[in-house]
Amino acid sequence: PSWNSEPWTRPLDVQVMGAEKESQESNKKDCSELKKMYEACFRNWYTDKFLRGVTTPACQDEWEDYRECMVESLKSKNLSHLIDR
């Protein structure tokens, strides 16, 4: 089917899916650099330390920065109920 680009002309399920996708994309844009920094740190720790028997935790600062960004992003979209407590 072909729908007009106006939201009121599309079925509700298409509108909801679009809103969810927009929200996910927005979260990605807001926190993507912090996520990349955490993932790079974790990858390095895992391959260079953990696999060699060094189990001392690392990357806490990167994790906290990324987590804080995601929490704020969810709160700004009135989705704070999704945050684990």
C-alpha cells in the first residue's frame, strides 16, 4: 500500500513503529560516541587483559558516561520507566 507522508493518513501501527524507530535513532545519535568509547575500551580490556587472566574490572568511567547519557535520553522522552532500578 502507498500512504501519504502525513501521519494521520497512515495506519496507527505504522505511526507507532515510526515513533519507536525515531526514538531509537535519537538515542543512538545522542549517545553513540559514548557507546563507541565504552565498546572500544571493553574490547581492549577483554582481549588484552581478561583473556590473559587479568580479571580486574576496567572501563567503569566509560560505562558510567554512556549509562548516564542513556538515562537522560530516556527521561527526556518520558521513558524513565524502562530504566532498571
